[in-house]
Amino acid sequence: AGFLDAQGKTLNFYQLTSNNTNNRLINISNGLVEASIIDIRGVNKTINASASVINSTRFYVDEGIFNEVNLATVSAIYLDINNTTFQRLVFTNIAANSQARIQSNNVVDTLIFRGSGSIRNNYNIVNNVLFEGGATIGGIGNVIGNAETKKSLDIIDSGNNTFGSLVTAPNHNIKIVGLNTINNYFKA
């Protein structure tokens, strides 16, 4: 069992790891957390991150509700983001070869990729997403309110994704596979 109460605090460290099955409570609400590695996974945990800001490079989570998270990695092996809710999630690295991504069953109000990135697997709900680099949307059953890409767009796998609006960049490649629904408008 464990308890971290850093409510309203600024934390700056190399690694925050809580990846086990013990009963745990992590309270970083109203705080600023800066860590190279954050790994909060496993059952029997409670996370309070309301009104917090997290800046990290490697980020591994399998549930929780986060206010604002900024991630600087370009490598997919440093990310494992599933079953998690974010008010704002920003991948800050501007690299064209960035592999920044979210995996499955996430709920995100605002998702921003400063470089290339992907919504890679199934059943994500994203209100607004901006890809400043190339965009990949894969898996099935993703529901995206408003999506905009400034570079290429690849919708891969079997599709069955739903978009409110989809805006793509002029003079860039667009590849759409499978059955996808756009309810409001599509601009290419």
C-alpha cells in the first residue's frame, strides 16, 4: 500500500513509478509534475490529478483522469496510454518522424500533436484533435469530433471511425481505408 500527497506542490524528478497491484492513492491535484518517466499502471490505484500539469517524456498509464499532460517523446515504445481521460494532451515534439500516439479506450477533450502522430487503436473518444505533422488514425470505433491535419492523413485498418468534421491540408496525401463516417463536413 502507498500514498503520495503532493496536492498543490511542484515535483521535479527523474521517475515516478507506481506499477503494481497494491492499494495506492496518488494525489497530484493542483500541482506541477515534471518527470522524465511516469509509469502509473496496475489495479487498486486511485489518482487525483485535477487541475494539474504534467510534463514528461515517457508516459505509461492504464486509467485515470488528467487535466493537462505535455509529452516530449518521438518514440512509440515510450508511450502506453490506454483507458485514460485527459482534458488536454499535447505531444510537444515537432519531429516529422514522431511516433507519438494514444492507444485504446481514451477520452480526450483536446489532443494536439506538434509533429506527426497517431490515434492508433480502438474506441478512443476525442473532441478536438490537431495534427501539425502527418496524421494516422487506426483501429476501429474511434469517435472524433473535429480533426485537422496540416500534413498527410492515413486512416488505416478497417475503419469504422466516426468524425464530426475532418479538415485536411491542401497538396498533401490522403489515404482512407474502410468505412468511416463524417457527419458534418470534410475539407480536402
